[in-house]
Amino acid sequence: MAAYILFEVFIINYRPVLIEGCLEASYPSSTTMLVMCAMPTAIMQFHTRIKTGWLRKAFNYVMLAFTAFMVIGRLVSGVHWFTDIIGGALLSAGLVMLYYSVCSLQGENLS
């Protein structure tokens, strides 16, 4: 939430298309950031909760496919620049690593 607000206040670039006739902040892609934060953390959590190997793998593939679909969809839709997608991915990677580190410090086995 803080990253979203930060980049709404300090606008780096605008969308390549007008939304209802207005320019909107575009960097980083909040959809990319959200999906690339939520899906990896869900995979980590379900890895500890799903004990059946094939079910865990199936769940991982579905989550990864959904993530790829969402990220590629944002790029193909034309509402974001490629740099917006990369920025969202890098920011979410940092947040996921922070999440993993905090969970590891608390003794959770996420791997």
C-alpha cells in the first residue's frame, strides 16, 4: 500500500493511453505488483499446508500460469509501458523477499 501511494504522489511516468481523457500514473504497474506479490506468497504458504506432492505441483503450476497471464496481459493490453511491468516485478520481488525473510525469522518453513 505504501509503495502504491508513494508512486501516486511522486509520478514517474504516465500511461501510454488516456483513461477517460485523463493522464494517470503508470509506474509501477500496480496489477503486476499485486499479482507478483500475492501469488508467490500464496505458493509459499500452500507449500507448507498441502502435503500431497502432485497436488502441490498442480497448484504451483496454476499459480505460475495465472501470474504469467496477468503480467503478459497488462503488457499486451497497452495500458502500461514495458518499464512499468519491470518496475512492478522488481518491487514485488523485493517485497516477497522481505516476506520470506520475516517468515524465516519466525521459524516458518516455507521452502
